[in-house]
Amino acid sequence: MSTTTYWTWTVVFDEPGTGSRISAQGETIAPADATSESVRKLLYPGLNTQLQRRYGAGYFIENLSPACQVTRK
């Protein structure tokens, strides 16, 4: 059985309408041996859903110059 751990994350990106910087923070559970890149890939679907609800169906966080920092807690 694989062990899991909490990961904290911060995503910073440009708001589509104004170009202002937006920052979102949170925690997620991922395998203890996960890489930052794999945790980012886990986060993107949920972040895309939030972004599309707010700005429209054509927006994806990967296209908005995101800076995503993921650290193990």
C-alpha cells in the first residue's frame, strides 16, 4: 500500500480580463513519492473547472502563464 502525504500549493497566474495577478493556495493529498510535476497535473483539472466557471469555457490555467509552487508538508 502506498503512503500519502499533504502537499501545499500556490498557483499565481494572470487574470484573463484585466491581466492582474491572481494567487490561489491550498492543500492536497498525494503519494509520498510524488513529484511536484505530478501533483501539478493532479491540480489542473480542478483549477481549470474553477477558472472556466468564472471566465468561460475557453480558459485553461496552463495557458495563463501560471507559476505553480508545490511543496510537501
